[in-house]
Amino acid sequence: MPPKLIGPYRVMDTLGSGGVGTVYRALDRRTNDTVALKLLSAAPALDARAARRLAREYETLAELAHPNVVKVFDVGVFQGYPYLVMELIEGLTLRHYLDLRGSDLHSPSGSFSLPRSRALPSDDDSESWGDAEDSQDDESPFNLAAFSEEEPSEDMSLHGGAESVRALAEAADEPDTDGSDETRASSAMADPRVQLVERRIQEARTDELNRPERMGRLKDAMLQVCEALAYIHGHGLVHRDLKPSNIMVDEDRQVRLMDFGLAKFLADDAGLTGDGRFVGTFRYMSPEQILGEPLDARADLYSLGVILYELLSGRPPFDAKTPSQLWQQVLEVEPAPVLAINLKGDPQLARVAHRLLRKELDDRYQTAEEVYEALAE
Ligand SMILES: Nc1ncnc2c1ncn2[C@@H]1O[C@H](COP(=O)(O)OP(=O)(O)OP(=O)(O)O)[C@@H](O)[C@H]1O
């Protein structure tokens, strides 16, 4: 049961939950404004020192004003847990927005129509903050849930794909000479008909990704994210946890970057995160973040590269089963070319993604403005 009142805010309903807490739609009883309130109930309660620091952080965030950066109105402490009050965005996270199809997009007003408070599943590995006790990997103090595969986007649920999958299954079920399951499966995989079906499935997936109006929305959203990043970087802030669920798009297709400032606040406070724990979402972390080095704006540009790579190819740049495997790959392995996965992908956007993903900071774009220029070319 959500609390009824949090400070001067009346809780109306739940908008969603992530790794560190829950976001509520709430009414400011002083002004009658509807806001989004993020209660960080997953973190340990604040002591007085951390509460004072939260108030100081708020002063920095409250000064920010940019059309692509979510407005932060207030911070507070409720029963020991910090909360952040921000602009309510009636919209979707970036991935869900890109999953919309034409018919959802063309309302008479030209904006896309959304059920208000639509409960959508989280669209990435939302548990950014690991929990040592839940860790299944001896080598790492992190929670593997934080590493969980994202739920497939609608782009990956094929149109006409069910038949293809059925055909694949039927091909694999055909009897063969010795009748053993193993031989049957491997001979089915070698069967040219199975290979053809697999190729068709892959083509259908990438055709979905390459739909021109989806690509138009993707590029436009990315440009707006670059504007938001240029703005916060210009104010000396690094987001540190850039991922698709921290990017929302409203009904007028205006992008809002959210949750900046929070990652640093949590990272700086050993009482909140535990000594030596990362703050950020594994899949989007740059090599320097993994290595625990000081971060600058280019760490966010790397995360932007992971997002762009995923949105272009339909899969993450690194495919690993454990955090330690992922980190080894992020530090040492080059991601497969986007255009090898998505043969008809946009070559310009693919080039931008690969340059953002460079391991050496100096090899990446150096500023969000440069990325904007490259995307706009
Ligand atoms: N300002 C807002 N306006 C409207 N909905 C919001 C707002 N902020 C968050 N939400 C909704 O609440 C959901 C949960 O947000 P939250 O920030 O807690 O989680 P997350 O970003 O998925 O994960 P994490 O906590 O790891 O960053 C979001 O996916 C979004 O749907």
C-alpha cells in the first residue's frame, strides 16, 4: 500500500518502480499541482548529514531549466527516506515510445495518444544498485538481477513471426536417422530450410527496426537527448546512469532526461550504497565507470552509445551472462558492427554508435554537441 501523504503531497497512484524506489503521481496540496514524486525507499534511511546533503544537491538541481531536462521542484525526507518531486511527464520511456506503431502516433492533435497512468513493464535492467547479499557471482558484490536481460521490445516481437517460429519448430521435429533428440536438433539447425527460416526471422526483426517513421523518431529523440546532455554537462553535472528508462518522451514528442544528480548523490554516500558499490546500470556503464575512475561527460556519451547501438540493432553491444563477463567484454572486446546485425541499418547512425562506444575516452566524441552535429549530418 503506498503512503497516503508524503510531506505536503497527497499520493494519487503509482507510476512505476525502479531499482531504488517508486514513483507516484501526487498532488501538491499547497498549489493543487500534480507532480511526480520519487520515493527512494530501497535505499537505507538517511541520517541527518545525508539529509542536509540532499537539500544542498537540490539547490543545484532546482536551478536547472531546459526543455529536455525534467524539472525538479522539491526534495524532502519521508520517514527517513529521501524523496524527489519533479515535473509529471505524461508520456513513455524512450524504448516504449519507439515501439509505438503508426496508428498509436497519429491522434487528431498530432500528438500520440496514451492511456494516462499506463502501467508498462520496466524497459531495461532497472535495478541499478546492486545488493551484495543477492549476488550469485562470487567474483562480484552485485545483484545479478541488476544485470537481467531486458524484456524484449515490441520491435522484437515479430509481425508474422509466429509462423516462422512454428516452421522452425516443425523443421526441428522432423524425424531423422537415429532419432535422438540431440542429433535431430543439430541436423535441423544444419538444414538449409531452417537456416532460411532463421534468416527470414532476422530480416523481419530488422525491417521492424528500420521502419522509416521509427528511425525518424529515433533520430529526433537522440538529438534532443544530446541537447539535454550538453546542458547538464555545461553545468558541470555528469548523469552517470543514462539508460532508456531515464529518457521519457511526452505527448508532443518532447524528450525529458531524468534522474541526473541522483546517481551521484547515492554514490557519494557510503551509508546509502555501501562501500565500494557502483551506482549505475551495468549494461550502460563505460569502461572508466567499471574501473571506478573519475567520470566526466564522456562516460554519459558512452552510455548514449549503448542506447543507440541497442535501438539500431535490437540487441545490446555485449552479450554476457554475468557481470564479470560483461565487464571483461566492455574493457576488452569490440562490439559486433551494427550493420552486420542489421544489414539495412542506417550507416550514419551506426558510425555514431560505434564511435560513442570507443573504449579510450579520447577516441570518442568529446562533447554532446559533437554528437548532435554527427547525428544531424
Ligand atoms: N517525472 C515522471 N513523470 C511520469 N512518470 C515517471 C516520472 N519519473 C518516473 N516515471 C515513471 O516511473 C517509472 C519508474 O521510474 P524510476 O526512476 O523509479 O525507475 P527506473 O528509471 O526504471 O529505474 P532506476 O530507479 O534504476 O533508475 C519510469 O519507468 C516511468 O514510467
